[in-house]
Amino acid sequence: MGVVLLTRISYNYWERSHTEVTMNRLTIIDVAKEAGLSKSTVSRVIRGGGQSVSPQTRQRVLDAIQKLGYEHNALASSLRTNKTHTVLFIIPDIVNPFWPEVARGVQDALRSEGFVMVLASSDWEQKNEVEYLKTAVKHRFDGILINPSGISPRLLQQTGIPVVLLGLNDHYPGFDSVGNDTLEGVRLALDYLYELGHRRIALINGQYHSGGHSSRLEQYLQFMKEKGLPDNPDWTVNCFYGQEYGYQATKQLLSKPAPPSAIFASNDILAIGALKAITDQGYRLPKDISLIGMDDIYPVSITTPPLTTIAKCKYEEGWQAAQLLLQRISGRSFATPRRLSFPPRLVIRESVGKP
């Protein structure tokens, strides 16, 4: 079993793959001829809209599919069992190297049970998430894994499909969720900077395009208050996730009359942008300023200098989320939604030093 990448461009391909494209280029017309039925009748059966088709006619279509070796010998089985053995995995940013490791964990868990993962990137847009949910319903996906950027719990429930969330989000209490303890990760980063002597600590706070609550900002403000440090608005910049946003946010921080001695970026992609801005402005890491990110994606281990970061369990998150989803798909019921959290860890490299 493999992986299908679902994008807007591939919609037409996905549509065709369920009706016309087969290993030996058979089409729905071939199936109709073999069954001695009209193309529209065969299409209704294949698309799952054959309620008006008699059981005898439906069986003729299934027999024709099997005899011709239509690409999915599994198609006839799926029509009988109402299972497609496909799972939709919706991530917010396919460019971020964090997600391939998570997807690999998902794929390995699903493949062992004969399921295929279809990967879709929402690009942080709620409207894209809505379109992908429609696709999942239309093509009768067995399950959905999603790191939501703003989709409402109500819309997820309305699909009627088992859903498991990646990421620990308090706004979705009715769903199973698997993630890393991000709040503890923020605390690890800030404590490390504080112990080294930093007091002017800035935050590049990544935000979804849909806005909403920021747990990282909340934890940062709480930390500053606990340590008796000033709540300086010049040391907090809110921006979308992306390297270019990290670059601009850092330029803004460095332009202040009292620039920070250390910067914590909400994720490593923002931190990479921050690193470029720091060097472009003539600062040196970590002599002039310290920088720490979060996620521990591979590129931050080979930057100059290599970036200190907060590591998350990526493969494990994907594998465990898929396991929970498979249990839901199999019909197992649980009294309350399950919430599994992995602990983060500090990875010390060369981008942080004493002020």
C-alpha cells in the first residue's frame, strides 16, 4: 500500500481513478459491456449511489469488475463491505519538514493493516480543509487524520467519518487526539535561556491564518510574569508560520531601541528565517544574540551555526494517531475521547549562549 498526494490539481485524477483508470486501461464502458448494462447504471453502482439498482443488477456489475480485472479487485469487496481502506491525512504545511516524519509514522501503521494514506495540505486555510472533508465524504474514506487550522468541530462531526486529531487542541474536546506537549516545550526553551542569564527574551509567535488562541504566547507571558520580567510589547511579534515571516519578524525585533538578547521562535521554520535575518543584519550567533526554535526538523541541524531547539516525537505521533484511528474504524467504542501526549526534550547545539 502506498501514499497518494491529494491536491487541487489531482482532483480530476482522483475522480478518474475511481471510474476509468485501471492497471490495464479498462474503462467503465468495458465494465458496462461485460455486464450488459448501461454506463450510467454501472456508474451508480461504482459511485455508491446504486440504491435504485436491484440486487441482481448490482451483482452483475460486481461480477464484471472481477472478471475483467478492473484495477481494484478490492473495489467489489469495498462495495460489499462499505470499506475503501483509505484514510485522508490533512496537514497544514507540506513544505515544513516536520510533517514527512509524522506522515511516515501514519503510513507505517496504516500499511500494516492494508490501508492507504491520502495526503492533503491545507496551506493553513480553513476553506481548503472544508473542501478536503467534502472529498473524504464523496469518496467514502474510512477515516480522517487532521491537524486543524480552523475547521469547526461541528463540520468534522458532520462527515460521519471517524476522526483523530494530531496536536493537542482544547477546542476539539469530542475527538481523540495525539500530540506533543507544546506548552512544556515552550517552558523548556524559556527556562534554558533564563538559566543562561537572558532577561530580554523575545517571542516570534506563529499564528494560523484563521487567527485564534495562541498557547505559546500565553505560556510566554505567564513565564515572564513568574520571573518578574517586564512584559515589553516590543519583544513579541505575531506572524504567520513560514520562513519569510520569521525573517521579517526578526528584523522588526532587531530594529527596536532595546533589542532582545535572545529569541524563541514558535517553530524551526520561523527560526530558520530568524537566523537569516540575524546574519543579514550583521549580528553573530550566539555572541551577539541567541536563538532557539521548536520541532527539531533536520535542516536546523545543518545550519550555520546549528540551531538549538525543542525536539518533538514526530514519527511516534503519526504512528499512534493512526493506531487510534484504526481502532475507531474497526468499530471499537470508548467512553471518553483519548488524549495522548509525548514529552518534548531540549536539543542543545550552537545558537544559544550567555548574554
